[in-house]
Amino acid sequence: MTRTTALDTLLPGPLSLAGHRLGTPQQAGALTMVPVSGPAHPGFAPPRTGLKLSRVAGYGRVELTNAADSGVAIVPLHIGYIQDRAQNHALCRSAFLAPGQRLLFEDACCVQQSQGGYLAGRDQWFFVLPLELRARALDLRGVHGYGKLWDDIAALNARHGLARRGHLEQILSRERPVLTRFQSRLELQPGQVGALFFVAGRFAGLEIAPDPAYFAEMWAALVCFAYGVTAHRAEPGPPGEPEPFDTDAPADPTGTAGPAGLRGALERDRAARLAEIGRWLADAPAGPADLHEEDRYPAAGRDLRLSTVTAPHLAGQIVTDGDRTVYASLFTR
């Protein structure tokens, strides 16, 4: 497995992640994260400091603003907001916003079935829908109806041993202290623009951002909520507890425990872990995928296109500039 080939096998058709490389895998409980480094594409507003929730204009109607002075905003797929004095919502799709532009999403999902569970304004934050809800939410893009995800949220809550209600904050807010442990155990790398995520050894998703600043602002939402919720349910105990040391292990009989020996051991371990990731990818369901263009954003020297990927085994959305992938959020069904 070459590092580029491993990534390109996840993309449909002629799309390319040329120049992107896999880093050293990290594991916290059932969640494995493989950092992705690659070329940075400047000129994009980051999602937390650039993108703002303007208002909730009624159930299922959410307005976002690109508050950045420059740079087009790629609205992260399935971003949602926990907010004060308005019911919590999440988006079913991505979009482009020019600097200063406001956009009303009329096909948003209300993720709080009834009034209550509000947080103070100082605690407002955004999340990404948990993996178990993402394929359904993507299928519901363009469909008006604020309660369209409540049954799926209720079923997810029940699988987590919580009350069967359409209240996503039962997981996101009440389980937040546990979920944020994934963020503390998985380390964001310098220059990281994306990640492969695996849950219990199975491919869960690929996330690619235009540049490290964008990905850094998505980090907590992806690790804790998009994939952390699934990983938390997949493990019997708290996430990220280290394996116990074997205190009866014999001392190094060959004398290779010096700096050179340790470097060699680390390199061998890294190669073995990457080979294991290759096996996990090879075992992932595969097959043809449809690519449907949803939107374009022509700009000076660019031809940005937002497309939806659908397949029996995979779903998500991708932003391309020519044949280069600048944003991707792909996940297993």
C-alpha cells in the first residue's frame, strides 16, 4: 500500500488526492485516527472564526453568515449548533458563502424535539452530526420538515441506553465530558489537513480540509461528535485507557534499547500500523459511486464545484477545484 493509493481508492471517478500523505496512526479506545498531510489551498474562511450562525428563522430554517473579510466559506457538511434561546439545528448539506454573504438553509434538521436543554450563550458551540445519522441526513437534503430526523435521533439515543426521544443533546451535551476525552487522547499534528477515521478496525470516514487552519477548527467537532459518538458506543470501557505494562517482560537481551535501537523499533511499529490500516481499507466495502454536482463557485483562477457522493457503501460531499480535491467529508453507510 502506498500512502497516496490508499487515499485515492476512497474517491470516486477521476478525483485525486495527489500530494496527500498518511501519518502515524493514533488510537483512543475503539477510535483510530490516521493524520493526513498535504497541500494547503489558501483563500478559504475557516468554519469557527469565519462562519457565524446569524439566526434561526423558525423551525428548520437556519441562516449562516460568512463574516470573514476575505475567502469563500465552505460550510462543513452536517454542521450543527447548540445555542441559547432557540432550538438546536443541524444542516443536511454543505454550501458556498462569499465574504459577507448570508444564506438561509430552509432544509435544516431540528435536533431538539421539544423546548428545553438550552445552554448559556457563553457555552454555544458547533458539532458535526454523529456518523449514525449522517447518511440519513444527506438523503434528506432539500427536503423541508424540521422534524425529519427525530425518529433516527430517538433510535440513536436508545442504542446508547438513553431515553428514546428526538433530542440529540442527550448525547452531545450530557455525554460531552466523556466524548471530549477523544480530543485529549488524539493529537492534532502540525500541518494536518485531514484524517482517516476507523471505529473498531472498520473504515468510518475520510475528512479533508482546504488547509490546516480550517481542519484545526473542525478537529473537536469531528473527533468528539462525528466519530467519537460511534466509537464510544463500540467500546465496553472508557475510551483511550492504555494497555497495562507487562512488568515481567525480560530486559532487552540484544542491547538494542539505545537511541538507534529505539528509532528502529519505532519505524518498524509505524510500518506495521500503516500496513494494518491498509488491510482495514482493503476490507472496506467498495464499488462504483455516483457523483452529482450540486453547486459551483467560480472565482478568479478557480472553478469550485460542490458534489454529492452516493453509493451503497459510501456517502458524503466533496469540493473540487479542477481535478484537485480541496474539501471532502465521506463516511461509511
